[in-house]
Amino acid sequence: MTEQATGEHAVRATVLGSGAWGTTFAAVLADAGCDVTVWGRSAATCEQIAREHRNEAYLPGIRLPDAVTATTDARAALAGAELVAIAIPSQSARATLEPLRDAFPAGAVAVSLMKGVELATDRRMSQVVAEALGLPDERVAVVSGPNLAREIAQRQPTATVVASSSDATARLVAQACASSYFRPYTNDDVVGVELCGAVKNVIALAVGISQGRGLGFNTMATVITRGLVEITRLGLALGADADTFPGLAGMGDLMATCASPDSRNHTLGVHLGQGMTLAEAIEATGGTAEGVKSSRSVLELATSVGVEMPITSAVVQVVHEGLPVDRLASLLLARPHKAEGV
């Protein structure tokens, strides 16, 4: 086992999910001194990661650290792990994790890299992880921030937030992923951090749709700013800390996701704005963006606590209810006149 700069043994880490973000976080953990095993469903992808230290399907041209290996055997991947990061589609997380409950290592910490709200239950991803694996809250953490996978895989500097109800857990995860280019900050506001990560994908869809219609930076700035208001309003209603929303997990992640062409949610929104059907936009984007499904569960969650979210509602109407994309802008602005802060 390799030694970290502190002289302590390297953390044995597992990443469930071999997509862009899971593979990137595996590289981050390895660069921070961890020994990392990635689990994925694709035998070809796992073999390429293990043999060539590449994942050309999701991170073309990126060389992964030698300390990253991969397998299609989830139970083998989990064996002996001290930290298990989970980067699988949010709506299939429970079904994927529940069969692994008895294989989850005793004492290991689960780290949700997922950003969404579960349909039907309106549960945040940390809640899904805890329930599916039978873990107490203090053994669960979430990572969220302006973390576009490809930029991090290229070792461009960024910061993130590690949130947990346990300060010890948050610090353990932060230490395990801290490197010269990846700077984690700890936070105990799990609710706020997770809601920021989930709702920003929906706002990015709205920005993408508006840009696909040829609208400019004024519209983008309006949607981002009012989108942050929606996220904050929902978070506060659910007991989140107001300081979370202007920070890295809130405004930071929102800006990155809404502005970058590397954001799948933004890109899918652009395709919708250009006139594609949802199926065509998903195919052109290369997969389903989390905001598509999460938009409905976020709106359901907001409705359940009496919070108005007009941008989220408009996205749901466009994506799921057949509202013409040309109606989006007028729908967003057709609100009662009131003071900005309410």
C-alpha cells in the first residue's frame, strides 16, 4: 500500500460508476494518495481503465493515474474499502445499491457524487444512499461544487464542498481527495449542498434552452440569478443554511453548469431550444442529463413544502408536458411585479 505525504497509509477507495465524473473522481483520489478501484458495468471500459489507465468512452485523451484500476465485480471492488464514492445515475441509485448492502465494508464511509432528487420519494441522494446501504447519517458525505469532470481530469484547479452531518467524516473525505488542483472545503449543511447540486441542473436546462433559441447574456444572467433565488427559497424551507447558496456548492456550481459547453444539462437544453425533441436531444448529448428527470422530483418537493419555483416549473412544462420552447421566456417573465428580494 502506498504512503501519503503525511506518513499515514493510503486510503483504500472504491468508486461505483465508470462514467466521466466517477472516473475523474477516481483520478482525484489517486492523485491525493489513495489506492482506487472503479466499478462499472462495461467490461470493455473497466478493462481499458485497468490495463491502459484510460477511459476513452467518457474521458478521451486523458491518462489516469497508475493507482486507478477497475472491475465489473462490485463486491470485489468494495472489499476492504475505507471510502466508497458513488457516481451512478441518481434515479437508479437505490436499485443498484440495495443488492450491495451486505457487501458494504464495515466502518467505510459512503460519498455521494450524485446530484438529483429521487422520483416518487423526493429523497435527496444522501438519504437514498443511507437507506439503501443501511448506514447512519454520520457515515455518509456528499461532494458538490463547480466540478466539470473533463476540466478536473485535465487537472485544472477547482474547489469543492464536502458536506456531512459528521465533521470527522467530512474531514476524512476532504483529506482523501485534496491535491494541488482539487481543494475541498468542509460543510455540515448536507441539505443545502445537495439541493444546490440537484436544482442547478434544472436551471442549466433553462439557460441552455434560452441560448438554443438565440437569446443572449442578459437572459442567461437573469435565469441564473433568479434560479439561485429558487434554490435558496427551497433550501431554506427545508432547513438549509443561507450561507451555502452564495458559496461554491450554490452560485459556484450554478455558474459552471449553466455557462459551460461541457455541461450535459446545458448542452441538452441548447438542443431542445434548437427544436429537437427530447429523444433527439438526449441522443445528440450522448446521454440523459440528470436535470431532465430531477426537474419533476424537484418541483414535487417544492410543491410539498409550498415553495414557488417558476423556472423549474417552466422546464418541467417544456421537457415533460409539451410546452413549446418559444413560450419559455415569456413564461419566466410573466410573473407578478414585486420587490427583487421576495
